Amino acid sequence: QKEVEQDPGPLSVPEGAIVSLNCTYSNSAFQYFMWYRQYSRKGPELLMYTYSSGNKEDGRFTAQVDKSSKYISLFIRDSQPSDSATYLCAMSNFGNEKLTFGTGTRLTIIP
Amino acid sequence: KAGVTQTPRYLIKTRGQQVTLSCSPISGHRSVSWYQQTPGQGLQFLFEYFSETQRNKGNFPGRFSGRQFSNSRSEMNVSTLELGDSALYLCASSPGTLGEQYFGPGTRLTVT
């Protein structure tokens, strides 16, 4: 069993819809949680970074962490075609730079 | 502030050869990590350097090695290349605390 599970999709939604992306994890030592966006043939771009349970909002993006359930989510409001990309969740332990990634979810926003 | 840069962007090598990839972190960042990305395995951690010392290592064979210089720039070396080493190699930099990492564009290595 992988430490981090993420539905690979693909996921297609119409423009303007709310998108929900999720990851579950098994390692209770994970303390830091990140979401990255990766366009084709590009490096991952850091979208959200959290280290506690609860919600964190940045523009159209909201990251949610539930440590008791070992479950994290990323919500994208008012989705745009430019949001079409692969979204990767990543996690790390306290004091450790090693990131453990999910497999990524390929998202397509249909105009 | 300039982002993470990686050179070269593309490489084609033959089995058995060796290759060196370079990474320049964001100014002021002291930690550099390397990852391998393939369609089958996704993103996998190779190793991390902080202040010229390897601080963490993933589960890759000894053919994969790295180093970091006093200006925080890092190089990664792969010896005796195998076809399975074909991948996107990504470098990430961070200040060295709390795990917030920023990635470069990657070097796409093709082994023939």
C-alpha cells in the first residue's frame, strides 16, 4: 500500500464549476501538506502549503486538512480552462525535506 | 526573485554512459532536493543536500549520486545509465526548514 493515495482521474468539469481533489495518507508522521500544479512538460508549481488541520484559502483555491482522518483536499472555485493541469498532493515529516507525492490527478476544464 | 534553474533541459545518452545534471536554487535557499518523475512511478525522492551535506536519501541505487557546492548550487550524477533511467529529473529548493519546496523546470533525460 502506498503512503499517499490519489485518484489519477482523469477528471473533466465544465468551466465555472467547483473542483474537488483529494488525497489520503497512511503515515501519521506527516505534518506538512502541499498541493502542486504541473502543466505538461513543466516542473511542479507550489499552490498551497499547510501544516495544521483546518482550511487555508488563497484566491480561488482552498486547501483542507483533516489529520484525524488522514485526508486532504484542494478545492478550486470558478474553475478556468487555464486550471487544466495535473494536480499533485505532497507531504513531509517534521524537520524532513523529503516530499512524498501522490500519483497526481489530471484535470481538464471544459470551456 | 529568480526561480530554480536547471541545465541542461534535455539530454539524450546511450546505455552505459554517465550524465551530470545541474541545479541552481533560489537565492538564499540552502536546501536542494532531487526527484525523478516517470509515468509509471510518479515523483520519487532521490536525495537532499543542505549546506553541502547530504541530509536525506531515497531508495535509489548507488549509481545515483549528488553534491552541493558552497554557493548552494547542486549537481546530480548518474553513472552506467540504464534504459529505465529515462525520466524527468527535477530539482527543488527550500530555505531548509518546514518542507516548502519550489521546483525547477526539470531535465528530461532519454537513455537509448
